[in-house]
Amino acid sequence: MISALLFDLDNTLYSEATGLENGVSQRINHFIADFFRLSIPEAIRFRREHAKAYGTTLEWLMRDYGFQEPEKYFRTIHPEDEADCLNPDMVLKLMLNKIPIPKAVLTNAPMEHAIRILDKLGIMECFSGIYDIWFNNLIGKPNSDSYINVLEAAGFDREQTLFIDDLPKYVKGYVDIGGPAVLKDEMDRFADLPFRRLKTIYELDKVLDEFNSSYM
Ligand SMILES: [Mg+2]
């Protein structure tokens, strides 16, 4: 039986159609362009080539370039008005509240971003814990310790905690430590990958039934 749920935040608990995460990505590209004195297209290419070996762009900057200002980086990519495009999601709140097992959030973003998003969506109280990138000492998903430390802090059992994320490499990271996971694939980009997928978060209760019946 699935006894707990662990959620990614961005593009998982809200639709990528909001453009929110796209805005974050654009600000990261601007940051990289400034940092390396590149044009935006050059920065996009440079980041794509080099950051993919790391969990996050910040991790890449810190490890390869000795970057030491994570707070400045987060302030730049997560301005206070970043979540203005989100509205309260009562459908999601109802669905989460109907699923009678504990839920937590694991994000590679900082806490102020997580709180902003969950507050805007009106679902903050649906979660017993929010674990941000600082909790994981800035080494987040897909590092195995990031999942293991969060499961332990939340008191969740690895084999019975379903993890939901929109990025294949983070889903793979959880599967690799032996946990059940689902990929949120809103645009059907990853049909060739060996993960159970869902298109919207509103399918979660159905997916949960499937996981639970497979245990019987
Ligand atoms: Mg995400």
C-alpha cells in the first residue's frame, strides 16, 4: 500500500501552462548570460550543455566555478511577484484532502519560493512537511541523499511513498533508491520512458488506486 505522498512543486502541483516555471527558466538564462558575459542564446546553449550533469544550475555554478552567492541567485530567479499568475486551486485542494495519507513537498527551490506557490494555490495546509534545497544543503534531487533525508525527516517509508515529479531525471533518482514514482508528463514528451505517467495532477487519485491494487 502507498502510505505517503512526496510531491515535487513546480510544474507538478500546477500546470506548466501558467508560464511560471518558464519565467524562472528565463531568469536563470539571464543570470548565466550576466555571469559568463554571454548573449542570451549563447547562455541557453552553454547552460544546456554543461549544467545537465548536475542536479541544478546552481549546483553546476558552485561546483565548477566556485560560485558562492546562492542567496543572490535565488533572489534574482525568484522575485516576489513570480507567482502572480497562479490562482487558488480548489479542485486540487479537495482531491488532496480526500486522499487520507500524509503528504510532503520536496523541491530544489528555496523555501520562500515554495511558500509563495503553495500559498497562492491555497494548498499549504495539505502538507505535513516542505523540504527545500537548503534542507538538502544545496545538493538536491536527483542526489539519492536528498530523497533519503527527506523520507527520514518526514517519517515516510521509502517503498510505500509515492513520489511525483515532472522531470524524468528526478523520477529516475527516486526509482534508483527503490521507491515507487510517477512522472507528470503534461505534454506527452516522455512516452518512451519506462515510468508510469500522468498528464495532470488531478489524475493522482486514479494512479494511486492502480498502485494500491498492484500490491494486492
Ligand atoms: Mg518540477
